[in-house]
Amino acid sequence: MSKIIVYTGKNDKLIYVLPATNDLTIEEIAEKDVPENTPYHIIEATDLPSDRTYRDAWIWNNGVVIDENKKLEIDNAIENKINTKAALLERLGITEDEARLLLA
Amino acid sequence: MAKQTFSVGQVLSAAQMTSLQATAMGGGAPVTKTASYTLVAADAGTVIQMNSASSTTITVNTALFAAGDSVQIQNIGAGVCTITAGTATVTTAGSLALSQWEGGTLYFTSTSASIFFDVVQSGSTSPLTTKGDLYTRTSSADARLPVGTNGYTLVADSAETTGLKWQAASVGQTYFKAFCSFNGTGTPAVLNGYNVSSITDNGTGDYTVNFTNSISSANYTFLLSVSKVGGVVSLGTGRMIVAQEDEIGTNSLRVNVFSTANALADADRVNVGLVLA
């Protein structure tokens, strides 16, 4: 199991540090590469979600979890983008379903 | 037995014969000294044994010994005993400073010149303690250079006590200052790297490469590339990577990966290299 360092950045976004050398201990890497005076946690890399679709919704809450509000924002942003493009394509005579197929 | 002059018809006693035998075999009872001493003519053929906790000297002067005479010198004390050329010369290929349990033979080639043949006691003074240690020397004494980190190379450095030091292996004739390749999707993993301590994942398509040792200048050339699985790259899967101009530093470099729709996006593999002449 490889360990990583996680801490909370701006807007409560979870940031993680992935060690890249065996010459330093993970504590030494945390001391060096985590911003000063920032609390951090050391966890197993496999504790991160393997699906990064909602990477920007990851937060720390006694573990790495997906913030539902941020997840909704991401879903809405994706949906809005699809809708905007679909509307443009519709003006070209392409249906929304056809547009979704094209953009999938 | 000190050097003697025998006369014709002289009868030697058993004690004299025993002493001669001991001298011929390179031994004999030593003449112990506990303070600095200047050799005298009667020392020819004898063993002078220094035994002092403090530093001492044994001084060699001219007109006392003939060519072919010799004096064995031993130091059994904790203090260093140094054979010192007084008015006579003393030549050696070794050291005239005898630590405890060191010794040798002072051999005269004339009344005013001598050679000290020191006895090197194999292993008795080795500074080595650990597998991989190197036997080196400072300006004045033998020294141990501990084994280096795996993959490091030995380089000369006059600023070091032993004139040597271990350092990370040079790559590409020292021009590559750092590089790494890591997964941008799935379980995070660094595939390989040099002079990179960690990768910070700041979010989707947003990474900071942190250097183990600072780069001497931020004016390095960075080589960035990404890969994306899924067959032929299309409008939806294409990726491009750029460095953040205000975060090109000597300790780290922040890069962003974008989709062809100009939004931050993950790549399957991210490669970063730094070159500096």
C-alpha cells in the first residue's frame, strides 16, 4: 500500500500529495511539500475514489468524501454545457438526442 | 642486546648468547621509555619501547650510529610517539607518527641518514565499520566514508574532509534537473522520477511537481506531454498541457491539462521534464 498526504485547499477542495521518492519519508515530504501551517492527513492511496469524475467535489470529512453540493454544481455545469451546445446544434437541424450522441 | 664489539678469543656467557639470539630474531627485552627520548649510540641493536599516555618524540641525531645499524621502535602508550629528525635525516614512505601498538625499524644508511620502515598492522587501524564503507584519507589521517545512497555516485570535492562525496547520479550530462511521469487518472502513482519529491494533485487537470532539491534557476526549459487512452484521439479525448507562468519556480512547477473544449481535464499519463544547461 502506498501512502499519500491529503489536506484542504481553497474553497474546501481536497488536495493530495503523491510521494515520488524513497529518499524521503512521507513525513519529510509532508514537511516540505504541504503549505506551512496547513493540517494534513496521511492515508492509503487506495482510499481515494478511483472515479475522478467528481474530483473537484472531493473534500475531507474524516476521510475523502464527495461533497453533494459540489457534485450537483459539477453535474449542472456539464448539463448546461450540453444544453448550450445542443441548442446551437438544433439551429442546424440536429435534434437534442442526436446532439447528446455527438457530444457523448 | 645493544651493539657490541667482541675481541678474539672472548668467551660469551649463556645470558649473552640468549640475548644475542633474541636480538637476531628481532626481539629482545625492550628498553622502556615513558617520556620523549633522544637516541644514543648504545641503542643500536636494541628495542626502544615508548609507553606514555601523552604525545612524545624520539629524536635521531648524527654521529651516533654507523651504516647498517638499526633500532627497533615501538609505541605501546596511548600517546602518539613521533620519530623526529634531529641533526640526522629520517626518511620513510609511511608515517613517523606512531599511534598505540605501532612500530617499525630505524635503519641507518650512514652516520647522518636513516630510513624508518614502519610496520603496517593489517586491519588494526581500519576505520571501516559498515558494508560498503570506503577507506579514504583526510589531510592527516585515514578516514571512513560511509556507503552512499543507492544509485548515488562518488565525486571528488575538495571542500569535503576526505575530498570525496556521494551525490545523486547525473542524468543526461547533468542537463536534466528533474523529470517524472505519473498517472493522471485512476489510482495515483508515480511511474518514474528523478529529483522529484512528490506530485500535488490540486484538482482536475491541475498538478504541482515538487522538486527534491531546488533547481539553481527558474529559467529552465520544461518539457511537457500527456497521453490519453481510448484509441484515436478525438475532439472529445484530446488533451494539452501547459505550465502556469507564475508558478514556474525553483522548488516546484505547476502544470494544467486542458481538454480540447478548453476545460481542465485529466490525462491518463502526465510527463514533465526540466532541462537546464
